[in-house]
Amino acid sequence: MINEEMDFTDSKMLRDKAEKLLKLKQSKVDKAPIDADIKKLVHELQVHQIELEMQNEELQHAYETAETALKKYTMLYDLSPMGYFTLDSEGIIYDLNFTGADMLGDKRFTLINHNFKLFIFEDSLPNFNKFLKVVYVSKVKESCEVMLSHNNNPLCYVYMEGVVIEDEQKCLLSVVDISSFRKTKKS
């Protein structure tokens, strides 16, 4: 029927019809690679989505691990029955736990940037100064006993151990109240 309707001698009409058929064939041929490209792109996006989900799970796990470590740190450092301090070579307090603040008779955050030597009883100060100097020179764990005080009023006898962290040049100091041990020793 098409052959009957078309006049194959009319070159213009023949050309137009050929161009239409060519466009139709090209659109079918071009769609096949486009469909394949789309499928490949969808596949790549799905793989990437799964990779991101796996990374998210790993990050979630790392976050939970960090949270657990923070809780453990808080229990071991902040709530320890022993006083912990971080001092510089001059005795300036950079950090301390709650027990350390209680030993010094003040609030934790008000003591930061204060000199620890202000809380050493006058008679014990030479012993503490020697201890601090030796711990910074020797770079090994040192210890001493001193009397803590507030406004030169004796508070308690303490045993302290300190070691310097070389990277930061800070002294980590652990302090234990030994007043009750000294009383039983004297009795």
C-alpha cells in the first residue's frame, strides 16, 4: 500500500521519506547504547550507595567505640579516687580531675592556670621544687611527699608521683592523700 501511495519518481518526497526512516533507525540504534549507559550508570550509583552505607556503618561503629572510650576515660580520670594534675615546669596547672580539685579545696575549672606551688605548705615547698626540677631533668618517674595547704593552712599530707611527657613537656602528676596512713604510723 505504501508503494502505491508513494511516487518513487518524486525525488523530493523520496528524500524526505528516507530521511524520516533514517532518523527512526538512528533513534532506535542510539537508544540501545543510551539504555546500556543508563544501566551501567545506575549500577555504578547502586554500588557507590552500598559503599557509602558500608562506610557509614564503619563510622557509626567508630563513633560508638569513641563514646565508650570517652566514658571509660571519664571514669578513670575524672572520677578517680586519686588526684591527677598536668603541670608545666613552673608548676602551672593545665588540667586536673575532680579529686585533685577537692584536695586543693577549690573548684576544678577555677584552679586551671594557677600555680600548684601555691597549694604546697611552706615547709614542704623546697621538697616539691626539688621534685619538680628532678622530674623535668631526669625524664623518669619521680616521687615525693608534701603537705598541701590553702592560704598556708595545712590541708593534708600527700604522696605524689610524676613523669614528664616529652612531646608536650608537661608533667603528669598523681596525688594520693596519705594523712590517715601517717596518723596510724605515728600511733
